[in-house]
Amino acid sequence: MPGAVPEQLEDPRRCRGRKGGWQSRYARYMSRKATGKYLGVPFDWRRPTVARVRSRWWNPNDRRIVTPKSWGWGFAFNFAEITRRLHVRG
């Protein structure tokens, strides 16, 4: 039986270019989309702009405290709404 173990293990170098596996499906999914949600978490892989960063980190017109990040995967905080709710500013 010891000879069966090496045969059952897959060498990642031999798997390149093969379709299948959740990692390759995930990579193909992420490469097709620049923005969206994956597992409920927002992502944005576009190049960040000053306007987008400002709209996510300081946007008095948006009542959300947690907003999607301006670049990457995850969330950011809207500090304008936090200061409004803490009555730091009007």
C-alpha cells in the first residue's frame, strides 16, 4: 500500500492548464469581473480614483456606515456618516 500514496497525491505542476478545481473556477470568475460580490463580500479590482476613494471614505450623502472598498475585496467605513451619528458635526 505505500506505493498508492504518491499516486493519489496530485502534483500542482502537472495540474496547470487543467480545467477543474475550485481554485481555477474562482480565478476564472474573478478575472471576468472587475466589480461585484463573491460570497457576499464586495470586490472592486478597477484602478482606484480620487473620486471613488472619497465617495467610499467620506460621503455625507450616503447614510451607510460600511461601504464597499474603493479597491480590493472587503469593506470600508464612511467617516462622514460616523461623525454625523456621533454628533461631531452637523
